[in-house]
Amino acid sequence: MAGLSLQALGKHFGDSTMVLRDVSLDIADGEFCVFVGPSGCGKSTLLRMIAGLEDISSGELRIAGVRVNERAPAQRNVAMVFQNYALYPHMTVAENIGFGLGLAGVGKAAAQQRVAHIAQLLQVEPLLARKPAALSGGQRQRVAIGRALVREPGVFLFDEPLSNLDASLRAQTRVEIARLHREYARAASVYVTHDQVEAMTLADKIVLLRSGPEVQTLGSVAQVGAPLALYREPANLFAATFIGSPTMNLLPATVSAVDGQGLALRSADGHVLHAALDGRGLAPGQALTLGVRSEDLRLQGDAGPGTLPCHVQWVERLGDMTYAYLARAGTTAPLVVRLDGRSAAAVGDGVHLQVPAAACHGFDASGTALRRLMP
């Protein structure tokens, strides 16, 4: 087995195009780590650097404690599952799965035994004599995963392996990957996706990467942690707005008062809200951004402390839940509140939105999260 250690990895093209900067993290044996982030943040590039398919511009990559920056892909003990399957069309399923074993010098009998075991594990035994053209997209992806598993590498790499599948098949294959990792794989797994559902449901650890000018000054990694940690305690405004669907509601506010119970904040239209946030270092009049998840907001018929007057702009009914999109005077972006699926909220309703102090997140002018005061 082989853990991964990335130490200040960087990647640039030419003299000025910086794609990745200061990526440092450790991925342990058996850990399922997911790289997620917006398009162009370098997720797949970072994966290819680990695989040896892209040169490393700066920093150090270690696999099982050994520096591998200059090693060829075949010398890194990694196996990669590609987005486009990359199966050999002239080979059968059995030949595709076992192809790498022949290159590794595994004997014919042992190779056949390992192919049969993987085929049983992936439930593709009836397909072993078929060629890729005779398979569905989900079956092809299982074969591609089997080709990686059969080699028993130290590190598994997945480059958006489900993006070519339809929604129902994606959900089914996602469950299969989770099962395989839990029951079979003892190696470290690194998985790239733009799909938050995949990231939240598969990962032991999420690495959230950012793009744009912030990479130059702050580095590429916005936050690293367990999925629910990123959702419940985002470290910065970027993490708060990227993780979660719908995204976190944001309200510009001004500090009105600071005490041991938190902050009194004044919204743009003059309403006062209370937030259980550590106000040390803040002063009245200072601007910040208030954030609240849709499931933490409440609707009530009458005005009261910590409420904002709104009207219902749109209602999205999903069966078990309803999302109400609320408009406020002087704002363009709606606030989204999650309601019970049986909610009677209707377009045009005037409502009062309650913002619980304990549910509030706060971000200073630099986008850094304020410490929350837990009860």
C-alpha cells in the first residue's frame, strides 16, 4: 500500500500561466479523497501530476514515502480510471481487464484467476467475452474500474469517471464505487469531480480547489476536510458559496454592536439581526457578509426580532421538500429557504424571514470566516 504526500505542488505553463500553487496535503492508505472545484481550477491537472502524465513545476510528490517527481507513470504503482473509459475496442472485456497484468509479468493462470475475481466483484461475468462496442456506458465504466482494480496498485486515480453516464446510472455506479472502496480497496483513492453530490457522498476527505486571481495570492486549496465539516463550517466565503446546493444565502451587513453574546448586525435596509459570532477585532460600522443555509431559515407570518420582510418570488416543489425563493427590497439575488414538501407557500405571499442567531456564519472583508460561538 502507498499513502500520498503532496508538498507545495505547483504547475504553470510558460512563464505566466499559473494553474496550481502551493498544494500541500497527505492522503493515507485506505482514504478516499475527492478533488472538487469550479471548471479551470486544476483538478484534473493535479490528478495527472500524481499519475505522472503532467510534469510537476514545483514542490514534491511522495508515494509510500518515496519521491516520484521524476518517475515515469509505470514506476509509480498507480492505476487510473479515465472519463472516457479508454478501453481497447479490439479486445474482449476479459482481455481489457487483464491487459496490465500481462505487462507486469503476471503468469497466465494467476492473471485469469484475478480477472475472474474482479469480474465477479463488479458483476460483469456474463460480459467477459464481449467487446466494448457491445456494452452500455455503465458496463464500460465497470470494465475500466476492473482494469484498475485487478492490478492491485498502491493508489487509485479517478478522473470524473461518471460524467458520461445518465443521472440514474450515475447514482447506481456511485454506490458501486463506494462499496468497492469499502470492501476491496485498501489503497489510497483520489477522485476528481465537479459534482458536489459525488464529493459529499464518496469522500472521506474533500480538497476544495479554487481558480482565478486568488490562486496567485492565497494558493489553490480553499479548504480541506471531511464533507460535513466543509458544509457546516466553511473556512472562507469561497467554500461557503461553492459547497451546498442551493448555495449559502449571503447578506451584506454592518456591525452595529459587539458583546459576549455575539454581534448585532444591521442589514442594508436597516433591520437588526443577531449572530452568534466572535466579534473580537470588529468595531461598529465595519462591513461583513452574513451567511445562512437554506434549511436554517424559518418563515413566520408576523414581524419580530431577527426577522426580515420578504415576498415569495418563486416556489420550487420537489415532493419531499419545497424551496421558496424570497425577494427583498433593494436586493437582486433571492434568499432561498427550505420548507416542508407540504408547505402552502405561494408566489406573491408576504412573509417574514427569521434568521436564527446560532445558524449564522460571518465573513470579513477578506472572505475569512469568523469563529462561531457554539451553545
